[in-house]
Amino acid sequence: MGDEIDLSGDGGVLKQIVRRAKPDAIAPSDDFPVVDVHYEGILAEDGKVFDTTREDNLVFSFELGSGSVIRSWDIALKTMKVGEVAKLTCKPEYAYGSGGSPPDIPPDATLIFEVELVACRPRKGASVGSVSEDRARLEDLKKQREIAAAAKGDDKKKREEAKAAAAARIQAKLDAKKGQGKGKGKGKSK
């Protein structure tokens, strides 16, 4: 495991890399703010698992920065890449605070999460612009294919014409040889 990194600067959110992502893996960004994660949440006080996606193998999806998860997750997931697994230690002020989240999480609980970033994707509403861009790219590709097909057709026609011309030349030579061979007595005697 890697060293602990203090993501919040005050010890409130600590991250330890359990498994590194591949170097070319993508990370959450403005273009890819929706993340899918697997996680297991543990109470630091007694080691009790209070929540997990591992049992039913379903991913948990949310948009970073939208306030739909505890603060520590917004902070930590921004630092991860797809495929990375990290252990996050979250102090109460970055988790559920003095109120907790009854009945599973008591007040002022420090939480430990093992989180795997499974995927990053664009938010649904943001894909409208990219759909029109994708259509334009597809139209360009279609035009390029049509041009290539036409050029290929022209090449094929030229090859067929060249074959026909070559066949005509060969036939003409054969006809000429047949014409020369008549009456010249080229037969061999035994």
C-alpha cells in the first residue's frame, strides 16, 4: 500500500492507495463528472461494515461536486483515476458530523472507506452538444467512405479497362502469329 496523503490539509481526509490505476487511465473532470464506484464503508471505532456495494455487485453513481455525497468523497474521488482502489479515512466533519446517519453511523464517527473508481462519464444533459458533434463526425466519415468507394470504383474500372486492352494486345499478337504461320511450312520432319 502507498503512503497516506492528507487531501484536506487538516487531517480530515486521508487517502492511501491500495491499487494504482494504469498510467493512461482517465480521471474525473469537468467533461466526466459522473463517477461509478464500488465501496465498503467501515466504522473506525469498531471496524463494523455499515454499507457496501460488494455484496450485490452494483456500482454507486453520483456527480462530483453536486453535494449528493459526503464532503470527503467529493475531495477524494477528484484525485483518483479509473481502476484505482484507495482507502479513505474520513473525520466526522468531512463525513456525517455530529448528527451521524442513524441507525448505522453514530454521531461524530470517523469512517473508513475502501473505494474503487470504476468509471467516469459525462452528465446526461451535457451529452446533447457532443451528440451533434458525433453526428457531424459520422457525416464526415460517411462522405470520406463515399469518396473512397468512388475512387475504388474508378480504380476498378481502370484496372478492367487495362486488362481488356492487354487481352486485346495479346489476342492481336496471337492472331498475327497465326497469320504468319500459315503457308510457311514450319512443320518438323521425323
